[in-house]
Amino acid sequence: MIELVLGGKALWFGVPALVGTVYFVLRLSMMLLGGIGADDVDFDTGDGDPFDVDADGGGDGDDSSGAFKVLSLQAIATFLMGFGWGALGAYRGWGAPFLLSIPVGIVTGAALTWMLAKLLGWIMRLQSSGTLPMSSALNEEGVVYVTVPAERRGRGSVRVVVDDRMSYYHAVTDGRALAPPTRVRVTDINPDNTLTVEDANPPTLPEPS
């Protein structure tokens, strides 16, 4: 089995397949488990998150753009997983030439990335439909899921639990950048369906000696 995946030229397909699969499974498991352990295992690099979903059901009308940020690590991992297994299947399973297996892998990776984006967007909208209005999150505490840029220079995402129901919202902040897994407090609901949040436990300055 190892020889089939990592032997000879198959190594060029097997390595991205395994790396992408491991990362994808770990990250998706954290999300599906509702953050159990996710606060201690942070995979975000501050560039965004593939599961950056508009939990209020709004958005710009593009189902996939809100669900997947193409340049995020999770999207790259998904593409590598699809590319690796697709190319490996062509190379080992069909006996296709090495060079011909590469475009097969590229098409497979792109298709898997797109399909997962659509699926996640659909799942998250199902979860958010009929949920409590955004105003219910006001003054509640949550956890940063995707880095919130400093001084409203962009949007991140936060996870807030209201009445035992977990929701994900786009968020901005007036202060410093907030990285996962910072605990935050919701201070305002904005007209563009984002939350304004602040650090719930801001660092204390040392007293002057």
C-alpha cells in the first residue's frame, strides 16, 4: 500500500494527498465538533478561513465566496487532497502517463474545492435559518474563529453561543487585531450584518513602579 502511494513517481502525488487529507480531516473535525478542542488547536494563519460563512444568511449572493476563501490554508489543503488522490488514481489506477495524471489531479482538486464550498455554504445556512436574530448576540461573549483585523480594516469571524445555540458571525473590532482563540464580547450590531467585538479579557498594563 505504501509503495502504491509513495513509490517512484507516485511520491509526487502521494505526499500532497496525505498532507492535504490529514489537515483537512483535523480542521473539519474541529468545526463539526463545535469547537471541542479547537480553541487549543489553532490552524488559522490570519489570512482567512475556508469556513468563513455568513451566519446571518445574508451576504453578497454568491454561495461559495462566503463559504470558501480560495487562498486560505484549508482551501489549499482541500485542493492538495483532491489533486493528490485524483492524480494518484489516474497514475496507479488507470495506468495513465505521469504527465497526463497531473491535469487530472488539478481538475479533481479544483472540483473538490468548489463542491465543498457549496456544501458548507448550504449546511451553514441551514444551521442559521430560523436561529435567533443577531441582536440576541449583543453583550454576549464568544470566541474568535477567524482573525479579526485591527481598527475595522477587514472582517473576521467569531463563534457565539446564545441560548445553547452556536452561531458564526462576521465581526470587526475598533482596537487591536484579535486572533483565535481570543475570547471576545459583542458590543454592537452593525448595519452590514457584522458584529463589533472587543477583547473580553484585555491585557492589563503593569502598574508603574
